[in-house]
Amino acid sequence: MTVKFKDFRLNALVEARGFIKSFGNEAERHKKKYLDPYVGSNELTHEVGTAHESLPVGSKVKIHSVYKGNDNKNYAVVSGEDKKEVNIPVSKLHKPGEEQVNKGISYEKDFFSRLKNHGLVPEGLEPAASTAGTDVSVINKNKNTLHQGQIMGEDKVFHGEVKQDVTAAMGQLTIRHNKEKGWHIPEDARAKRPKYAAEIEKAGILDHMNKTIPEPEKVETTASGRAKNIVIKHPDLSPADAYLQDHHAHFVQVGSGFGTYRVGQKDQTEHGLPPLSGNGKWTIREKQAGNKSSRTVMFQPDGKKGLEKSHVNLDNDEHLNEFKRTLGHLEMEKARKEFHAARATKLQKAKEPDSGTHVIIHGGEQDKKVKLS
């Protein structure tokens, strides 16, 4: 397998973007635009622009909550890669520099709501809250014979990942460097993403890093203080499929018109979903400025031409109805409608007055009304 390597500098616009306002006329607008949409995201969506407690400049963090302090300024509870929660004035955070993160969250929620409105999602499930930790789950009603208290098995629920477009990460893992092992995959990271870790090794990422950057503390940096990003072209999308398998996903939905794909060698939904097909790229970057012995290895399709469109797209109503048919939903809906129609007819007949022919039989002091059949 042949891979191509190149370096590139961070986008100057990202490095020069402004800070979030914590006080004054703009504070509330900034909170609604730059903070609220990201609260609860599993992604590291914001960057620390001014060092604070254990967070150095350039640290990537996720937003857990936002609140107003006693000084009437806005604060956020955040955590970085070490997952330690820190209270930080929002004025020390850059405005999020990647607009697609917000769009991605919005698309994920819209797609989840779409499937839920069509009755495909298990009752009580919320976005990114399935037992597999995936973005959405759908019920296979062909296998749905659950009784009270029974847990849905893997053949009764299919799990899916949702990506807004090809700019979304389809694989991420942190590699580290020390004198004993050089660049390597930590065991905890390998245990969490074993298939994706194997793809990183197979692609020669570690070999390249150990050959070209044996002393990471001496690496050339950008104006932000980070090591320059490294991009490695990849001939197919097998690393993305491996990463999705590590997430226990059965299918992946890619927005912007790309469509729906199977995960793994076999289409578990039996709907005829195609595999991910195209070519990709690895991006190796220093996420936390100053931490030269750590890099995040991200994988994604190589632009819009890096992913072939699927012939199935669950954003399409006709395609979604066919998917529902495959999973037994339309048959269940038809049977339910027929049952309720028959029940309504039976109730209506019970309410109707008798219209048969009657005669009066006189029998002394009492008369008797008799219906003739």
C-alpha cells in the first residue's frame, strides 16, 4: 500500500478568531451562539485562549454547563482530554472555530427526530443515548417479540452513527511518545478502539512518526505553538469502517446527500446497504499546545470526492419507507390499523338500535315483544 505525506500550517483564521464575551451587552448573545449549542457534546469543541488552572493555552475542551457567577459574569464547566472538570470564565475561551461541529450536532438531532417520528426509535431513547453509545438506534420489528422486563438483543435493535458530511471525523485515537517505546498506541486506547488501532498500525502511521519525529520536543511549530499537522492519504475507507465497528454501529448515515451505508462485511439490516467506498486521509495533530509527546490521529474521507454516494439515503422519504418495510414496520402499522378498524366497526354495531321485525303477543295482563328472525 502506498501512502502520500504532506505537512500544512493551521488555518490562520482559526488561530486569530476572537474570544467569547462573559460580561456586557454581547455576553448573552455570545452565550446563545457560541456556548449553548455545544453544552453536553461529547466532542472537544472549544479551545482555551488564556491559560487557566490546569488548562494551558491551546487546550481543547468540551462544555458541560454554563452559569452566571456572583460577579455577574458567565462561567463554564469544561473538561479536556484528562476529563478533569474545571470552572473557567468564558472570556478565556475562543469562539468555536469549526462551524461544522454545530451543524453536525444539529443534523444528528434532526435525523434522530426524523426516525423517531416514523416510529423506528425505541421508546424513551434520546440522541447519542443508546446502550451502544451510538447516535441513533432503530427497532427491527421482524424480531421484536419482547416481553415485559426483557432486554432487546442485537438482532432486535440496530445501532447507527450520524455524520453531517465528509468533514466529520470517522476515527480518532491518541498516540503517545516516550523514550522506551517511541511513538505507540497506549493500551487503554487500544482496548477501547482495537480495530481502529490495528488500522493505524497497518497504515504505517507509527513507523512514519518514529522515523520522522524521533524527538517530538524538537519538532517545528506553528504560530500557535503547536507542531505542524501531518496529512497522510489513504487508498480506501477501511479505517472508518473499523472505527464504526469499534462503536458497535450497524450502519452510518452521512448527510449532505451522501446517504446510508452498512458497517462491517455483512449488512445486518438486510436492506442492501452498500459499504463505505472511496479514499481517505489521516490527520495527525497536536491537540493540546505544548504537549509534544501526544498526537491525535484522525481519519475521514478525502473531501467530497473521497466518498461515493450510496443508493440508499434515509433522508429521502421513499427510501425511509422502504427501510421501514424491511424492518417490519409497515406490516405492523397495517395490522394495527386493521385491528383498530375492526374494533371500531364492532363497537359501532353494538351501539346501533335493533332494526328487525317485531310482533306483539298479547298474553293476559302483560304483552310480550318478540323479534322475528
